[in-house]
Amino acid sequence: MTRETISAAGPHNPGRRNFLSAVGATVASLQTAACIRKPYEKILPYAERPEDLVPGEARHYATVWNVGGAVQGLLVRSTDGRPTKVDGNPNHPMTGGSTIWAQASVLSLYDPERSKEPVREGEGVSPDEAVGFLKKLPDEIGDGSGLAVVVPELPSPTADRLWEDIRAKYPKAELYRFDGAGTDHARAGAAMVGIEGAAWTTDGTPTVIAAFDADPIGTEGDTTAFTKAFAAGRDPNRKPAEANRLYVVEPHVSITGSNADHRMAVKGSEVGDFLAALAHHLKKGGLNVPTLDAPKDKLDSKFVKALAKDLLSRKRGSTIVMVGERQPAHVHALGFVLNEALGNFGKTLRFTKQGPTEVGALSDLVRRMNDGSVKQLVVMGSNPVYEAPADLNFGELFQKVPLTIHLGLYRDETGRLATWHIPQSHYLESWGDLRAREGTTAIQQPLVAPLYPSLSPIEFMARLTGAESKGYDLVRATHQGAISGGFDKRWQRWLHDGVVDVGQAPSFVPSVKTDGLAAAYKFRAERAQGLELAFVRDNAVLDGRFGNSPWLQELPDPITKIAWDNAAVVSPNTAEKIGVPNNLEQSSVRDTVMVDVSVGGETVRLPVWVQPGTAEDVVVLSLGYGRKHGGKFAKSGFDVNSLRTAESPYIRSGAKVTPTRKGYAVACMQPEASMHDRPIVRDATRGDFTDEPNFVEKFEVMDEDHVASLLWDEPEYTAEHQWALTIDLNSCVGCGSCTVACQAENNIPWVGKEDALKGREMHWIRIDRYFEPKHSDQVEVRYQPMACVQCETAPCENVCPVGATVHGPEGLNNMAYNRCIGTRYCSNNCPYKVRRFNFFHYTVRNDADYGMGIAMQRNPDVTVRYRGVMEKCTYCVQRINKARIHAKVNGDGIIPDGTVKTACQEACPADCITFGNIRDPDSKVSHTREDPRNYAVLSELNLRPRTTYLAKLTNPNPDLAEG
Amino acid sequence: MDMRVSRDPVDRRPLLVNPPTDYNGVTEAVAAPIEWKTPMGWWIFFLVSAVFAAMYAGSTAYLIWEGTGIWGLNVPVAWGWAIVNFVFWVGIGHAGTLISAVLFLFRQKWRTSINRFSEAMTIFAVVCALSFPTIHVGRIWLLYWVFPVPNQMGAWPQFRSPLLWDVFAVSIYGTVSVLFWYTGLVPDLATMRDRVKSKVAKFAYGIFALGWTGSTRHWRHYETAYMLLAGLATPLVLSVHSVVSFDFAVSQLPGWHTTIFPPYFVAGAIFSGFGMVLTLMLVSRVIFKLEHIVTMHHLDNMAKVVLLTGMIVGYAYGMEFFIAWYGGNEYEMFAFINRAFGPYWWAYWSMVSCNVLIPQVLWFKTIRHNVAALFVLSIFVNIGMWFERYVIVITLSRDFLPSSWDMFYPTVWDWAALLGSFGLFFTLFSLFVRFLPMVAMAEVKSVMPESDPHHEPDETEAAKQPATATAGGAS
Amino acid sequence: MSSSNKVFAAIGEFSTVKEIWHACEKVRDSEFTKWDAHTPFPVHGLEHAMGMGRSRLPFFVFAMGITGAAGAFALQSWISTTAYPIIIAAKPYFSWQAFIPVTFEVMVLFSAGSAVLGMLFLNRLPRWWNPLLESETFKQVTNNKFIISIEASDPKFDPDETQEFLRSLGASKVELVEE
């Protein structure tokens, strides 16, 4: 990892003063508006403490944010005015747990590489100058005939209102949408069947989910809401008819694919054909679907037949066919048609009327830029210069435009080329409002005044109209009209709850025009030659916008377990064809070779990585890496955008891959993928489970009476609370939110690629993923979150010479960090290897990397560990103690069930983690431990772990049963 | 000369072949290397060793400054070469006391020529050994927390930890070895005191000779003390490596958690110890012209011990596998199959060939009596025993959950510490051979034929004498 | 040899074990008490020839060994049960089995230490100044000579008679050592 420190000299570096004043401002009143000057008004130093604020007492504020149009309600913890933790807001309909991105967003607030000052033609200028420029801008724009505005996915009522204002002021202005995580293909597909000006969402309740190259659990749509319902849909207690079954057809192994009951790996270009084949079989099944052309082999697919049968066998409107953004418009169109035919409209697929209409796509803009009719180009909150497919040649055209203005969190690739770069306020710094696809609006309230002079998107839009209004007023103005009288009271409630209880976007059931679909959906005779490239949004950095987050960079990919890099992922067979060794079969899995991936004259050199389950002849390239101006962390990995085309941005055929002599070390955090037939993750089909509810016992390697006895009488655990935790492997989807949440809560440092390579990552909770790497394009993935299981007979304790790790009366295996001398014996003797060691002073290294920012994020309730000290999960003991204090102060000292939530539990979208007191027989965890699926990993060692697991159940289609 | 072949009173084995004509001859022979004008060879050897020792010091300084991360450690392999080297050196540190103590108790008089030498080796080896656990901890400045020192925090050590037993065992072993060694040195220091010319040397030897006059009244207590030390050191030497083996055996890792470890470690220790004694002895006896004191007979005996212990170790290797299979514990089975055929197979097979296969040549007398061959063999033994410890420690790389399996790759700093410790060892050793009598003169003299009060030059006469050393009753 | 200084002892030099052995027997049978036999190495049985019993050292060492063992075990027990009782791997506070190794080691430490120190104490060592060491003749005792010394402080001591007596024992060389 680079250890360069950020210069503390920068004029706008967040000095202590600025920060405190910012805090003061926030504390004084949340009305402190983000404005391009530093807020002079209402600074309230701590000399006079507001009576409602107890220093050290964390407070939570509701807010909301969106990633590519997926809106999420959030609860943000503010410690003495510093946002220190982000979690999902349970009040918000589209929220269950939170995404890794939401978890990591608190760190990005403090990113020292955020843009700190306005820049004109490469030179930093004073905020006032920028203000002056924006004042004069309207005159320069005139009637807007030369004005083009590129907007991200921004489902905000206020924004919509401001678009209207802008249109009113500049009738000829054109609006274009570009968002690396956007849904252009889906929109186009919807348009093809006549659905416009609408947003739609699927919440995962369906009983049959057919994902065609879609990744609703990982990188597409309202992932957390979907995951929550999806996990609930796999509840073992559900009747077979109601338990859901997930079919996935995709080229790469997505998070969704890894959770599938049935998965078929096919080229991305053939997914559509399979959907056509499905349509054909559904039509035969009596559904009203237009006849479509589909290749013979697809029609005969056992998989498709079984899927069709399954879909038809279910209640109308209880299934869903999902098509991923990677697929072209006509596939989406067919998707809508099929769902309509299956009666899913308004049921499992819900539409609301919203969003500005007449928004062009980036290609339209490029056309105009080519003919030079664009005079002023405004790019808001997106980064087309980096992300736009290479053949659009956006960068060059961008520089040809006379006046370009970029509003962004970073002075990124686009910001560098722009005439003007205006710093954008972080969402935790700005007022706003966002409307979920499902229709609910929520107010985005700032947790802290802007650390740097900056504008929020809506403020910037206001400026375009010449208004200087502050975000606060803009948002209030939008909603003022919604209700009559008593607005302030309602407003307070909205802020408190995090949802607006009026002004829901109207939901409706659109009708589909199937005419013309057949034409658009014609079986393309020419089959792709050579290898096919599949460009996928990265599970960690998405389209690259999160590239500068060390937490996300170090979060291993759920499937490949690669951190800090992307790679050319291929199946074992394909690797053999290409002529590269299968790194998974080498003793040093991490050593792989660089390959040249070339198509259409463009070549990118990056390491190859073998991943069973990848479709044959497909090379999977994840986007978002190798940023030039994204910050020092975003540099890692390899930029593959140069291989993409606007016509088909995610699928490209006819590629060549040639191995080079250069080797490369990939930081894979789990080199061994096979379970070696050990009873670690235990699973069964739903059928077997009903026949034999206690199937987990079959896995035991030692019989009960052997294990049960101890050589001595154990001490009585008499304390009121005996903590325990269960993890339901049947719900876990492997997304990794728990890992990032834990990192944020427990001040866990990142170690950087160099040390990650050596296997020194510090994650207290990791997600083990297993599969047998013997198959080539078939793979069954198993996930298992693994943190300290708090053994009652903990082996680590016995071997510590100084008693630095000892047992607490409540059954916790405590770490006294300041007693540890670092013999590392405990780690050796830990059969789960969940202990982490500070081989270097990672904390200080992080400080060097991140300036005072990381210090501001750290949780004051958790010790910051020194070099040479062992650390590990202790069930968020700081939260337990806080709860205990509260229980003692206002109660009988008994902590009610559910009041303590561990960070991982809070973050988990699938609710697979249950934590509580087993002394209390009615506690939720006591019940989950009663579950027949409950088992302890390595139970034969008689460690009596307090963390136990609930076995996984699969729900295969009998028609597809193997053998 | 044949007339002067002195024989062991017990089994008539020659004690000293062509021994020096008289007591003075012994003194001269042993004192000579100390009184020589420092030979160039010594300087070269000493300086090279010192450079490596300095490298050790330097790398340790950097280690303490930067953190244990400069080594190739990770999780799961949280113990690396530091522990390998520790066990390796402790093992070597066993032969000395064994030769001095155990052979002393068994009245193996041939030991007198080599015990001083091997005791010195023991002490230097223990110094090297102790250095590793000391520097390998994450926060060396807090290491004193392992000792039961009353402190303001009211915290005490945790005595169930094998590491703590280790701290006591090894440090006490070091202390006792030093006592034992020094006690043996006192009469010889007196000899040096009485013959050196230079004032400084006289003063120095005088201080450490404690005013020894060879008084029989002193000898009486001295011999009792020496006997007691031997009696104590014998169980100690066995206990120390057992305790070292507990560091592994008391854990629950497959491949570590085995009851065979204590005896197997002790055998291994003797094996490696004799290997190192051979290495050093073979060189020194030539350089310092001690062939007539350290005779073929001694080398032959040591070679036999190496052969025996080598086979004990080999038996242990086999038995580990058998028990792993017989015990039916799948993790255990995997651990051992993985040792032999996993990613570290090369380490395992180097260990087996160096420790078990190659020593088999010692069945042949010709080899046992070929100095060059013995030297090469002793080197193999040293290498093999280092690999044995490496194989054991690296077992960490694959334990219960495959998800946590990982590889260990040494860094340049691992090498610096390993080679550096050899530098430290040889530095101390070269100082020893330069300034201290490397053969226990008094003891050698005491086993010379004329030292028997009832000695008659006539062999047959002597043969009739009672074999016991305390022939006082005869008078 | 100037007789200005006070005489410390008379020494007689012998060159073989046999000689000094018989000489010692004779001195033993005479009434001399403050005398000693110096040899380059322990001559087995010579102490008997001199009429001395066995060393008392072992009792001392035994006592110290017991003390060490008891102390170590007591300390560990006290720490683990009273001073710093912590739950370790659900084991009893008084897990005596785990205390054995340290108990044993400390026992050895105490005995070994007391053996050496006891030996020095009984021998009144270190004694860095000793008139005998000034004598060139005596210096040979740490090499290859055997010497009997009879101290002047002995009531029966008379410079000339004692020297005569030593000669009569067959001493090859006899001299007076002065303080």
C-alpha cells in the first residue's frame, strides 16, 4: 500500500477549527445549510453545551441516499457531531439492513482526496470566484440552445421541480441521463413496450424468481429490500408452494447466481435467446405471449422447460422474470411482456409514476457534441470521461465544448477536463429528498455542515436558474404545498422518522404493447466468434464511484475473494483453451499470469483468474478499477472501459486473450475453496429436511457422549446475561455488509494490498465461501460468515501466557488489548482462525493514508489497537455495555431482548444473524438455538461455541434433480 | 607408546590413545591454543561470525522498530522461523548437558575430553535459543509481563500456558548450564592463573578462579556439588525439551496435538546436539591439535549416539503417521498426509532423508572413523533437524477450516535472523576457544592411569585393582 | 628466603599420586590439624586418606530444592485462585496439573543454585588472596605437582621440625611460605 501522507498544508484541509465549527454549526441547528461560503451563522462552540446533547452520547439521525436510483433510508450515528456509522432506517420501506456502499459511505465523507475547492481550468480558485461565475452563468447560457445537462439517476421531487424551473428558464436546454449504475437498458426496454415515465421495483417476495443475467441481490436495483424478502421467502417453515426457488441464467457468477437453486452459465449474448425459448414454452403453456424466434438448442433446454413448467404451476402474480441491465433493451422488453403475461404487474412487479420525462441518453448527447451544437455542458455527479464506453470518445469531445462544468465529490477524470469543477457536498452534508422506486419520499438531512466549500446537487441546480437558495429552503419549498397548515410539526416528524407520509408517487399497472417486439427480437443469425467479454459492475466498487474507499477495496469479492484488484475471470476449461495455468490448482493460488485481452484493436493487460461456474468462452471483466484520477486507492486494478462499445456496453464478442510472460500476484483472501468433505457448512434440500429435520446430526464426526464430557467440572456461568449468536446459513447471501459494518463499528484498520497478499487482513467477521472447484462451468457456492464464536472452553485462553484473552462472566471471550504482548499463540490455537494480529501499526498507517479523516470516523467506544496486539470479535461488547448502563440507570439492570444488536446483525439485509441472551428462554436467540438445523462448527472439538449456525436448505426443482 | 595405552577400568576400552606423556603434557596441550599468538585463521573466523552477529542485531532492531510484519508471518502461520530457530537451538543446547551430566553419572570417562567443549556449545546455543522467543513477540517492551512481578495493575501471568512453562524451563536450563559449566571451569582457570605471564590475564583468570588451590578439603565439596549438579541437570535436560514440545503438544492443532512429542523432541534434541558437537569438534580438534585428547574413540562413540537417536527420531516419524491413521481423526490424518504430499512436501522429505536415511551409513565403522565423512554427515544432521522444526511449525498453514489455509513465505528478514543467530553462536564460540581451556584438564588428568592411587605401570597388576574410582577403602 | 616476614605454612612437594597418598596417611596419623593436600585434580579417596568424612552439602541442597518446589507451587496456586482468578477455557482456578512443570523447574533452579553457592560457602571461597599462591613451587599444584601444606597456626607447628617431617614423608621439595 502506498503510505504517502496527504499534505496537511492545503488551504482547505479540514483543520481542527473548520471541523469544530462545522460540528458546532450542526449542533446549533440542523438548519445549517450547505452554502458555498463557510457558514458564518450560528456557530455554537462547546463552551455552551446545548442541553439536549450529552458529550459522548451518540445520537442517530434519519436520512436517505441513492445509488443509481436505488433509494435507501438510512440511520446515521453521530458521535459528538461526527458521523461515525451508517445503517439502514427500518422505517423506510425500501430498506432491510444496508449495502456495503451505505456502510462505507461514512468513510468517504472524510476522504482526504475529496475535492476541496472550485477549480477553473486546472487552477484552484476561491469559493467567491466560483460564486461569481455561477451568478453570471445564466446570461451566458441565454435561451439554453447550447446548454446540455448530464444528470445522474436522481429520483428527487425537489430535483424534478428544479428541472421544470430550468426548462422554464432555458426552453431549448437538453437534459441527458448518465449513471454508471443506471438502468438505461431497462428504460429503453420498457419504452419498447410502451411503459414510460415510470419507476418499478421487485421486492423478492415471488415464489419463482427467474433472473436472466440479473443481479438483484448484488449490484442491481433495490438490493437490500429484495434480499430481505428473498431470504424471508426461504424460511424453512414455509409450505413448499410458498418457499421461493431461484433460477439464474448468466455468464459470470454473480452474488445472485451464487445463491441460485438452479443456475445455468451461458454467454451473455445468448441469455436473450433463452428468454425467447422460455417465452415459447410459456406460450405453449397457454400464456398470451407473442411468437418469437428462438434457436433450436435453447428451445430444447431442460432448464428452460423446467422453469416454464414451474412458472406456470404457481399462482398467477406470484412469480417474477428479471432481466439484468447488462442485457440489451429488447430482452428487457420481453421480460416485461412475460411478467405481464404471468400476471406479475402490480403484484411482484410494482410501478409508480415518477421521474422527469424527455431525458436523453449519453449517445444522443455525443451525437450533439459531435456536430458542435453543445456550447455549455454541465455534468452533475457522474464521471462519463472515465465510464463512458471508449468508442464514444467522450473525453476528446468533452474538451471541444467551449464551457464545461463538472459538479462532483472528487475532481475525477471528468473534473480534470472540465473548464470548471465545482465540489459537490457529500450526502451527509446536504439537504435533499429522494423518492424510492416504490413511491415513498424521504428527506435527506445533513449530519454535519460541509467540511469543504461545496454545493449539493439541488443547490447547484438552483444556481443554474440564477437562484442562490439553500438546500434546506429548496426542500421545504417542495413539500410545503403537500400539506395544509402545521407544516413545521409534520416536517419535524418527517425528519425524525426518515420518511415523508404524504406525496407518495402514484402506483399504477401499465399495459404492454407487444406489437413490434417480434421485430425487435429477431434471432441474430451471426453467432459470436472467439471469446466473449462480459463487463460486470463490480461487487465492491460498482462502476468505480466507490473506488477510493479502502474498506471496499479490501472487501474481498464474494465469489473470487479477490481484494484490491479486478481480473480477467474465466472458467477452468476456457483457461485451458487460452493456455494459462489454473491458478486454483497451484499451491500458491495467488500467483497468476497477466494476459492481453484485445478486441477491436484495443488491448488491456490484466491478470487472469480462474473461477468455476463462469460460462465457457467468456471472459468476465469487472468495471470500476484502474482509475487515473479517482484517488490513490482507486488506482488499484485495471481499467477495462476502453474495451466497451456504446452499442453493446456490457457484452462484446470476438475478443482474443493471449497469455504473457509477466506474472502477477492477486490478493485472494481465501485461497482454498474446497470444504474437503468436512462438516463445516451443512446443508440439505427442503425435501430431505422435511423427511429428516435433524439431518445436521448426520454430519457429526464424533458421537455425542464422546464430545459431551469434560475432564473437570466447568465454572457456572451465573451472570444474568449469557450472550449467544446464531447465523442462519439459509438466509446469508454473502454480500459482505457485515464485514464492512464491523470494520466501521470496531475501528478495524485496512492493511493494503501488500499485506492482504500475505494473508494479514484484519476483518473480524469474514465470509467463507466454499465450492468444489472440480466442475468447469457448474458451481455450487456456500457462504459462511465466520467471526469469533466465543467458545466456552476457548483454546485461545489456555495458551496465553499473560491472560490477555480471558472469559467474562457473560460467556464472552474477552480481549484485553492492552495486556496482549503478541505471542500469537492464541491465533495458532484457534481452530477457526478468526483472530487478527497487528503485524504492523496498521492504525497509524491508516492515519498516514487518510489524514485526520479516519480519526474522525473512529468509534470512541472501541479501543484503537496498537502494533503487536491480537484482536478479534467480541460481540460488539461496547454496545452490550452501553445497553447495560442504560438498563441499570432506567430499569432493573436486565437488558431486554433485542435491545443489543451487533453491528453485523444490524447491517445484514437478510436478517440471518440473531443475537441475545440465552439465560432468557424466550429470547429470539434461545429459539433459534432450538431450531433443528442448529449446529456448531467443529463441534467435535467440544469448544461449546456461543455462535452456532443454522444449516442451509436448497429448494431444487425435482424435474432438474441430477442423476 | 603402546605400553602407555591407558584403559577404562571397567571395560578396558582405551581412554586416551597416545595420551600426553604426563600431567604437564595435558596442561601444555590444552593451554597451548590460549597462549599462541592469535592465529590469522581465528581472526577471519571471528570477524566473519561477528559480522553475521551484527546482522542479527541490526535486523532485530528493525524488527522492533517496524513490527513482526517484516517476517513472512500471517494468519494462520502466526509462528514462523523465529520459533523454528528457537526449537532448533534449544535442541542443540541439549547435547552439552547430556554429555556432561548423564555420561558423568554413568561414569563414561571418555566424556572428559569433550564435556567442556559441549557445555560451552550448550550455553551459546541456549543464548541463541532464548533470543528468538524474546524478539518474536509483538510488544517486546512488555515481555516482562510473563514473569510473576507484582505490579500496579494487579495482573499476574497465566500459568496454564505452555509458553509460560517454556519461559521458566529454558531460562532455568540456561542458568543451570552456566553454573555447571563454570563450576567445571574453576580448577582449570586456576591452572591458567598460575601459568599465564601477562598481568591482565593473570588478574582476569585470578578473579574467576576464585582463589582455587586444589585443596583436597575443597575437592571434597566440589566433587559433591558437581555430582549433584549432574544429578539435577539430567532430569532438567529431559524436562526442558519436553516442555518445549508442550508448546505444540498442549495446543489442539492436528499435527501438534500428539502425546509422542516429549520423548520424540528429547531424542531429536540429543540427535541434533551431538550433530553440532561433531561439527565443531571435528574442526577444532584439527585446528588446535587435540587429536590425541579427542580421539577416534570419542568420535566413534558420538557417531553411535547419533545413529541411535537418529533411529529413535525416525521411529517417531513413523509412529506419528501410524497413530494419525490408527486414531481415526480425519484432521490428524490430513495433517500428516499434507506434510508428506502437501505444498511443503520438500521440507518433509529433506527432514526424513537428513535425519533418518543418511545417518544409516554410520552402521559402517569405516564411516565412523572417517573424519571427513563424519563432518559432512553432521552438517546433514544439523540441516535435517532444522527442517524437522520447520515441518512442525508450518503445519499451521493448514488446520481445521480450509477457508483459513494459507502459505508462508520467508522474507529477507527471516533469513537475516536465521543466519545472524549462527553468527552470534560462532562469535561466542570463537571467543571461548581463544580464551578458555576447551578441554577439562583436571578431569582428563583424573582419568589418566597414573591418577589411580594404586596404579602400577604393569597392566595386569592394574587389572586386578577394584574398578571403583574411590579406592580409598583399599588402604 | 628472608625470614623477616611471618611464616604462613610449610609446604612439601610430591610428584605422584601414590606418594602423596601415603604421605597424607602419615600426616593424618600425626597430630597435625591445620594441614591440607593440594592436587591438580580430585584424587579419589584422598579425603579418606586424610581422614575426612563425606560432604554435608547434599542435605543443604535437598532442603533448598524442597523450598523451591513448594514456593513455586504455592505461588502459582495463590495467583490462580486468590490474587488473579480468571476463567480460562472453563477450567478450574486451581488446575494443579498445569502448575507441575514450573514447580519442577524452580525446584531444579533452587537446588542447583544452592549446590554451587553451598560449595563455595563450605570452601570459604572466593578467597582471592592466599599466601600459598605467592609461592612459585605451589603454582605447580594446578599443573602436575602434589603438595602438602601444614599451616603455621597449627599448635604443633615448628618451622624446622615440620619441614623435616615433610622431608621424612618423601617430599621432593620442601619450603616455608610467608605471609
